[in-house]
Amino acid sequence: MSTLKKHPLRFTPLVLALAATVAFADDASVQPVMVVTATRIAANPDTLSSDTTVLTATQLANSGAQTLGEALATVPGVQFSRSGGFGQPASLYIRGANANQTLVLVDGQRMGSATLGGTSFDLIPIASIDHVEILRGPASSLYGSDAVGGVVQIFTKRGQGAPHVWGGVEYGTDSTWGANAGLSASQDDTRISLGVSHKESEGFNVTKPANTFYYEPDRDGWHQTSANFDLSHFFGERNELGIRGLYVQSDSAFDSGGLPPNPWTRETQTNLSVYSRNQITDAWKSTLTIGQSQDQSHANSFDYNTFLPYTSRFDTRQKQVSWENRIDSSVGNWLLGLEYLNESVTSTATYDVNSRINRAALAGWQNDFGDHHLQANIRAENNSQFGDQTTGNIGYAWKFAKQWQFTANAGTSFHAPTFNDLYFDCGYVCSNPNLQAEKGRSADLGLRWDAAGWNTTLVGFENRIRNLIVLDANNNYIPENLSEGKIVGATLTTQGKLAGLDIGGSITRQNPFDADTGLLLPRRAKLFGDVTVAQSIGMWRWNADLQASGQRYDDAANTAANEMGGYGILGLGLDYKIAKTWKAGLRVNNVFDRDYELVKNYNVQGRAYFVTLSYDGAGF
């Protein structure tokens, strides 16, 4: 057992001094100039009050992460947990909020499971991603239910510029291998982007012997195939019509204590939408999007009532319509919109209610007044199960000196219980139809300093969530409402250059707890962070990153048997630019082979090696 498992993690002064983001300083040239997620209006992030991070395709590749969830684990204020290896159930916690309180969008469309309420980040292949925007803080006034802790929006690759192709292969520990390829092009008024990828691994045993109910001494493999496309055509300079889609299928083995033998699960996610962007006048731009996302999970399971094996099925659909209008005026930029969402469930399990409808109207505004920036949003929503909900937020930014900026945000949020929370029939009591919707209010204050090639931000935040839904403290796996959950904390980030090194990192100190008992919310640490150091030398580039987390508990009761100790894991990478369009890389994760836990009694991968070869250049 790792010594880090035995002793709580102590952050050294060096880690505190270097706290910052995963972004490399020399990657700034490929950062998107504008962000959309923070206000739904494209804006320069330096002027906004919102607390956001952008991960580009280059940063994702440099991170050495095997999945998107692992890459997001290095984002300031974000924690990641997974029950084993690739393809296993995973959760993301933004500013200490519950995993299902993070809204995930793919090109503006909701994606995930309506029964579980979350998204499997391992199912979204990194190869198909252009960039990811992460918004920390409540955003229900922009996006409705689920956006309590924040929003993760994934933008897939789009066709633009001269034709070019990209591709890559990789191989590593546990017989992990993958390949991806794609092309993008624009010709006259038409643009297109296509991508395909495949990845698989023999895996490792996801459970530990201490997991007496589920443990099996075997490898739990995984493989995934995906495809994505984006096709659009311009009719003149003011009108664009397009269609885009994403398809991912993943098969994963897991442990079930031998019942049934050789258990597996197949998850399929699809996202298809058509959109029309129209510049109605010089000041008015309208976007109409109609789409559907589908999450399907099939597994060979065991019925403990009949003692017979069977195939369980959970299929959820989210039909979505969005009409967004952005209007420029002499008194600021306006957002006016209407949205419709129909969530439905088809399953081998029994649900007393298997569908619900959300209708919403929203309005937003932002403007600059010299060194001051104001932004505000309001959303009126009707949920067919939980009635009318109104949420809002207001943000303020003040550049009070050349190098300094002050930010402040306040907002409210709403989260409807999932279908599983309310109605899932698992053969015994494991749902609660009397659950109430969660309602939150949050505020944050920040300082940004940008000088001498360094960018540093300190943000303090507080989020109070009434009726917070957690599993009961007696470990009966029954969801229940707390009177209030409270999360108070601060995140420090910085990035820049020092002695020829690109340095970045972050550190978050938070207290996510039950306001009644004072106990920590499950799987969330009070202290965690990340440090990255990189350097380019001719055609070579090396990088090192350290991820660290303090103590956590796996249950709401914070029992000693479910305590998970702090850990620190080091990763190393080395890239060589073979030619202008070719690059080879070597990555070593968990260099010191630390034994730690993200979920109690589930394994993580030990020391692992991966080699890559990639191409990105001119096409046909």
C-alpha cells in the first residue's frame, strides 16, 4: 500500500507557489480568441466576469490524458473520479458540486443520461474535439436545470481553410492501442469535417479484493469506436445551413462477483442536430437548432429476484429545440431565446414516470463601460414535473489598473432530480419519488493579475444548495434531500514563463459539506491541485505534471472504513517533431506507481507507458 495512502497529503511550498492551469504558455497562439459558454454570446474572456478555462486540441494532446475525463481533472477547481479503468463509471465535480450538477453540452446540445443525470466523459473521444470551454459557477439562467456547479461545453472539429488531414496511432500499457483519422476542408460556400477513431485496451482488474461483493480476479477490457461530422453551406454571406453529428460506441467489462459470469456493458451515445444561422440585419443574428441526443446502455446483468441472467437496457433521449437571437445595440449586446427539451426513458427497469418536458424563455445582456463590464441573465422555465422555475445571474468586472482586474458574480440555480433518483425500480428500495428539486444560490469574487508574461487569478466562491440530493448516510443507497449543502472555497491559478520554462498550475481549497452535520460531501477533497512544467528545445519538447489531492470519503457519513487518503501522481512526456507535419511522443503516467483510490476499493492504473505518432498536414 502506498505511503501516500497512509498519510494525508501535505502540499509543499513549491506546489503552492506554482499553482496554475494546465495550459502551456507557448500554446496561447492557438487559444480561441472568443468564448461562448460564459454568456452564450461570443466574447473576449479577458473582459468577462465569468470564471472560465479553455482547453484546445493542442493542450489536450499535450496533457497525455487517455480520456477527456482525465484531461478535465487538471482544470482548476475540478475533481474527477472513476470506478476503475477506461470505460468505467466516472464523475466530474466542479467547485465541489455533485457530478450530476455539471451540465455537458456538445456543440450546444445537451448530452448524457437522463436516468443517471451525468455524462460518461470516457465516451467522448479526444480526437474529435476542437476545444472545450469550462465555466465554473451556476449557469441555470443560461442553460436551465443541471448547471449548478458549472458547464462543460465540447466543440467538435469543423471544416475551415485549405483541405487538410490529420491522424495518429498510439500503443501502451495493458495492450492499449488506438488510431484516429480525419479531414476538414472548405470550398467556396461549403465546408466539411469528418473524423473517425478507435481505441481499445485489455485493461486491468477494476476492483480490489476488499470489494468483497463485486471482486473478480480478472482483467476488465474496453474498446470504443467513434465517428463525427460537420457539414454546412453558406447562402450568400448572411445565411448558413448545417448538420452535424457524433456517434460513439463503447464496450466495457466490469466486475460483479461472478453473477453473471463475464459481465459487460455497451454504451452508445449519439448527437445529431441541424442548424440555421441567419444574419437578419446588421445588428440581429438568429440561430435555430433542432437536435436529439441519445444515451443507450445495455449490459448482461443478474436478476436477484429470479436468480436468472438477463440483459438490462436503459435508453434515454433528449429532443431539443433552441431559437437564439443576438442583438447588438448602442446600449449593449442582447440575448433573447426560447428552448424546448423533451426527456424520455425506455428501460427493462420500471419507471412510474418516463418522460418530462421543459419549456423556457431566456434573456441576457452585456456591455462595457470604459474599464467596467456588466453582464446579466434571466431564465423562466416550466418543468412538467416541478413547475415554474426562475433563475438569474449578474456579473461585474472592473479593470481598476493596467495589470489588475476585479470580478464579482452572483446567481441562482435549479436542478431536477433524475429519473433514477425518483423512480428506478432495482428490486428493492433505491429511489425516492418524494424528492424535491434542488435550488442553489452562489457568489464569487476574483482578482486577476496579468503582467510580465504571467497571468494569475484568485477566485473565492460560496455555493449554497437547498434540498441537495445525496445517498442516505446509512449506506442503503436511497437518495434523500439534505436541508442544505454548502460549499465554500477558493482557487488560485497562474501560468507564465520562468528561466525558459513554461509553468502552470492550480490549487483549490474548499469545504464541501452538509450544513446540518458538517460532514464532507462524498469523494470531494478539501485540498487539491495540479502543476505543469514544460520546455521546448529545438525539435524536442518535454513536460512534467503533478496532480495531487487531499483526503476524501466515499460515503456521506464519513466513516473511517470509507476514508480515501491523499495522493500525488507524477506524469512525464517527451515529444519530437520528426518533420513539419509529423510528431512522435512518449508518455509515462503515474511514474512512481502510486497506489491510490478515486473510488473506495476500486483500482486505478499503475505506472503506464504510451507511445504516439501523429500527422497533421495538407490534404487532397
